[in-house]
Amino acid sequence: MRILFTIAHFFRPDSQGKHASQRKNPQPRIQALTQSITNLHQLFGKSQSIINIAQRLAFPANQPQRSQLDIIICTTQDCHLLEQLSLPPHFYQNYVTQAEPLLLGFECQAVLRDNLGKYDYYCFLEDDLIIHDPWFFVKLNWFTQQASDLSLLQPNRYEVSVNNLTDKAYIDGDLLPRVTAPFQNVQEKWELKGQIMGMPITFNRALNPHAGCYFLNANQMAYWSKQKHFIDRDISFVSPLESAATLGIMKTFRVYKTVPQQANFLEIQHFGTGFLSLIGEKIPLSVS
């Protein structure tokens, strides 16, 4: 399988900034991006082995799931940390733009479009998201086979901690229906049910389709690129950042997520505890 990952990466300290990309200390961002890129290669790349102790040899492992992957990091105005990453030079490419930082997601869309016909999956990630599931694309492919290419499964984004009221928190819960109503009709095929590995599973239309990422197969990417709203730079969903990441796919596909009872079926880690730490402070912890 051939996979293209685009990553929107920006860092510029700003005392008034509200995003992690504007904090004074660059180390958390360096750590997040390093782990994001490293995990992609270790989970989906071709260089995987198993040590045969009896023969004292290392043999290839996970060959049916190995992929050819390319990672293109979209940056702007020299506001990035790529020179501080301790990674092999072949792990990624840098695509330099002059875009507004919060609109880098649209630049990633252009890179995906320019590579149509070359890959099996076309992916976008914000630079603080980390995949840990080697069966991630197997699950996506299974879902699409069941639900059609017009249905898109989004992962549930989460944070983890050992020093808060909860060890793990999913951070993209439901928005009020009116927030996404101008862009999607969630009543259309509201619920899908299936069974995988003997377990029943339920998917609902996402009242909050945002996850800071998306993963489209070749048919989905080609379909999206033909829509009139493709790269229209509409920023009317929440903010420019969320719009660049999510509004295009919300206008194009029926977006689903698994229900909270099965949130970990398809998930992606958001680096840090910016949202999780709100629980017990600004967000009460329910006892039910």
C-alpha cells in the first residue's frame, strides 16, 4: 500500500497565543512532531523484523501490512522546528509556503491534490497527533467497504495523563447541533451498526467531526478534489484552524465516529494534556 501523509507544522512563540504552537518552550512541540513522524514509519513502514532466536537471524515481519509512505511537512515563513528534529533526513520532505499559519491545512490539501493517482491513501495531520494503532488503515478500509466511499470514519482524539482526575480523555465530544447544521445533515444515515472480530460496533454521524486529521482512500480523495468547494478557504467552522482541517471533508462526506462506549476502536493521541487538565477545573467530572 502507498500512503501520503501531509502534516501542517508551525511554531512561533507569542505571549498572547492560545495554541501550543505559540508557546515559549519549543520542546513539547519538537517531542510531539518527532513522535508523530517516528510512529508513522515504525507502524506502517517496510523496515520491520522479527528475531528468530533459534537461527540467530532477523526476518521480515508484518509484510502484508507494510506500506510505502511519504511524509510531507507543510511549513510557512520559516516558522518551524524542523532543524531541531533528530530524525533521518529521508523520514520526511519539507514543503515551504507563505500561507497564514492557521490556514496551512489548505496548503496540505493542495499537496494531496497534486499527488492524485500516486497513492492508496491521502492523509492530513496536525503536528501534535500521534497514531499508535498498526491496524489503523485496516480498520478504515473495513469501514469503507461496509459503508461506501461517501462515508468517512474519523478517529476519536484523546489525551492521557497520570496526574489528573482521569487517565484518558477523548477531547472532541459533541458540539451543539446548530454548529455543524449549515454544513451537514446528520439525520441522513444517522447510525451504522456492524460486527468486527465477533464484537458489535456502532457508528454515529459526528456532531463534532473535527479530529485535526483525516485519512481518505484514493477514490475519496479524487471525489473531494472535484467538488466546487475544494480548497475554497472557507473558515466559517469554529475558527480558521478547525475549518482548514475539517470543513472540506464535512461538506463532502457523511462523517462518522464510533460511539463513546467504543471510542477506542479508531483513535489518535493529541500530545499533551491541554484539554484533559480542564476536567476538575473548568469541566466537572460526571459521576454517572
